[in-house]
Amino acid sequence: MVEFRVDRASGLPAYLQLGRQVREAVRLGRLRPGDRLPTVRDVVATSGVNANTVLKAYRELELAGLVEARQGSGTYVKATLGTAAPEVLEELRGKFAKWVIEARAAGLEAEDIDALVRAVLSGGPDGA
């Protein structure tokens, strides 16, 4: 199950933050096809957003084909994202976590790390 967090200072609308968190959980294997998303009521209670915001996020995910709403039953993951095996993702996550620790020790802040990762990602397949 995914536990939503909304950063009101991020500048990104709350419904997009919720959708991004579901996509990330699916991509990382934390949510799989058939898994039920939290109810709108639960998301409202834990994240403090309006019910319409949650409904909009779930609707966007449904339009993208990632989830499906079942009348009276809830919203369920319908598709997967990504192609890497969960073991591979976990190994890479561990390596990346160590790298982040080194980056912070070198004085980089979260925004610096984010900018560096984005620069590498936009540099092409070899990261150059």
C-alpha cells in the first residue's frame, strides 16, 4: 500500500503529486496489478487534501490506463511500469543510496543532487 505525502510548498499541484507517487510505487514494484489503492477517504485523512483532488488524481491514472475503478469496491492497479526485475531495482537502489550519502558528505543538498541526476539523465544513454 502506498502512503501519500503532499508537499504544499513544491509548486506542483497535489493531484499530480499523488499521481506521481502511485506511478513511482508501480514502477518500483511496491504496487502491482490487482493491488488496491487507498480509499479517497483514507487519502484525505492522511494527506489533508480535498476529496476532489484525490478523485482527480485517480481519474488521471485511470485515463492513463494504470488503474481501474470498480464500482463499490475501490480503485485497483491495472498495469505495470518499467521492465527491471524487483531484485535489480533493489540492488540499484542500495547503490544509489550509498552514492547519495557520499554526495551529502561532499556538501550537496537535495536540490544539487536532483540537478545532478537530471543532468546525467538528459545526457543520453551513457550519461555523458
